[in-house]
Amino acid sequence: MSQIDGLPPLRAVIGTHGLSARKSLGQNFLLDLNLTAKIARQAGNLEACDVLEIGPGPGGLTRGLLAEGARKVLAIEKDRRCLPALAEIAAAYPGRLEVIEGDALEIDPLAHLTPPIRVAANLPYNIGTELLVRWLTPADWPPYWQSLTLMFQREVAERIVAQPGSKAYGRLAILAQWRSDARIVLSLPPEAFTPPPKISSAVVHLTALEKPRFEANAATLSRVVAAAFNQRRKMLRAALKGTAPDIEDRLLAAGLKPTERAEQISIEGFCALARAIDAS
């Protein structure tokens, strides 16, 4: 990769710019350009797409995305120490990399991107889950993105693809699989990163469905699922008592047993419950 784009190896970039990873920003840098290129390829054919990247750091994945032919990459980076390294990449790919300094939770990327849009990122660990939930729960569907190719801690990745009845099954699995096809496409050991995290990581690829698998209001479903799994050891009628005054009747109307627990309920069942709660 360094020979392809003519830029220095990432360890040299980090040394030149003094980019030690900061725990406060959830940073763990992936320095193997072969791996970053492999992750970029998991996002699919990028030649006709704009790509949103959150937390590019020194730009390893950014370089992979551009080398794989992304029409444009919009990189949102909170750590201003990384900006000079990213500027060097932008100079090597004229007109194809735009860098915005700021908080990804506060920036609207649509002002800077042209569809079709894909998201690819080694997400900072401290905001990864919140960003994923936002991408999965817009009021209108389909979303602005075609696919998400995201790196998480392995346990978070497993929660996204989990099935009913498993310990990992919960809010993330339901929100992800309700509106997208989700699968783990790569696993990475701690030693692939600098500094090495305490646990393994994994890349999840989510492809947006044209329409949700089952009808439900996104806000209601999110509220019901959050309440159900916040007290997952309790029976549904107890865990959900705050969502509707007649929750037991609503559960029965959805075809669910009030004595069941959240991890036993399928996505279809939760969607039926959301509809029952919204019914007048």
C-alpha cells in the first residue's frame, strides 16, 4: 500500500507527527496497511460512491478506501493532531478527500456527500455504539447510506449479529437486523493495533434493506426494546410496565406471553408489540 500511494508507512507517519493514541478519544490505531486495505474491500465497489469515515486517526483506512477507488472520502476527525497527516493524504489524492475537524455526533455529513453513500470506519470505541444506533434508527427509511462497514470490539460485533435466545441478543441485534443484513466479515487480534486493546476486534458489514423486515415505528420500537433489555432478567410485564398502563393487554394483543423474557422474543415479536403499543 505505501508503494501504491507513495506515502510513508503508518509507523513513520505516527512518529513524524507525534500521534500517540489517546484513551480519552477511544483511539487504537491500526497500522498494517494490508489490513486497512482488506477492511476497505469489505465495503464493496467504491468507485461510484462517496464514503463517510469517522475517526480516521493517522489515515490507514482512509488510504485503503482511496486506493480502492472511492469517489470521495469525507473523514471526520476530532483530534486535531491528526490533521497534518490527513492533509498529506489529501494532497496525494487531489479532490477526493475532505477532512472535517469536529465531533461526529454533532456534524451532519449530508451537507458534504453525494449519494450513493457508504460508511466505513474503525470507530472510536467511546462513540461507536451511539453512532450505530443513530444510523439504524432514522425516522425515514431507507437511510442515506447503502452499507456500513464498521470495526467494533468483538463483543459488540457479536451483539449486532446475535440471535434470540443467546446471551448476546439484545437491543443492537434487533435494531440492526430489523432494517439491515448484518454479518461479521473480519476478526482482528489485539496485537494488530497500537496500543493493543485488551480484547479482540471485529468488522461488521451491514447492508440496508429497501424496507424493514416488519412494520413498526422506529421510535416506539427503540423505546420498547431499550426498556425490555434494561431489565432482561425480569418478565416482560414487569420490564415494560412503564411503556403503557395496560402493558399486559398490549403484550397479549401482540401475541406475546407477559411471563416471557426479552431474550426469548424475536424481532417480529418486538415489532408486533410496538404496533400494539401505538394502536389507539
